[in-house]
Amino acid sequence: MNSSGRASRAAAAVPALKVDHAAFVNEYCTTCHSAKGKTAGLSLEGVDPNKASTNAALWEKVIRKVRTGSMPPQGMPAPDAAERD
């Protein structure tokens, strides 16, 4: 069997996660990073995380900040570990 067949079976064995990235951003990010607030000069309001390839550098930075726990900042609502992952 070729490697693509093994990869397809492996991908099929892992259930697909249904993640609403826009809801995540709205819940945890846009309180501060809105068009009005623009904390750190950044507004995520109206930016579609499902089209991350249109602004990859921005979304890579957002993902890095969320994964390391530096965003959202202490005292603000934050996702649990599973949701963060």
C-alpha cells in the first residue's frame, strides 16, 4: 500500500473537530481588539479567521499568543486548555 493510502486511513480514524473560529475570536478577542478599542493597534472585528490565508502573519501571531497563554490577558475570560488547543 502506498503512503497516501495510509495517510487517508489515519485521517479518517481521527474524528474531525468542528471549531467555530469566528465565535472563538468574538468571545475571547474582540472585547479589546475591536474597531473601537484597537488594543495594541489591532482590530480582529470583522476579520474572518476561516480565511486565515489572506492574512497569515496576523493569524500566526494570534495563534502563538493564544497557545502560549499570553492572550487573553489575566483577568479576562479565557478558553480552557482543550478549547485553546
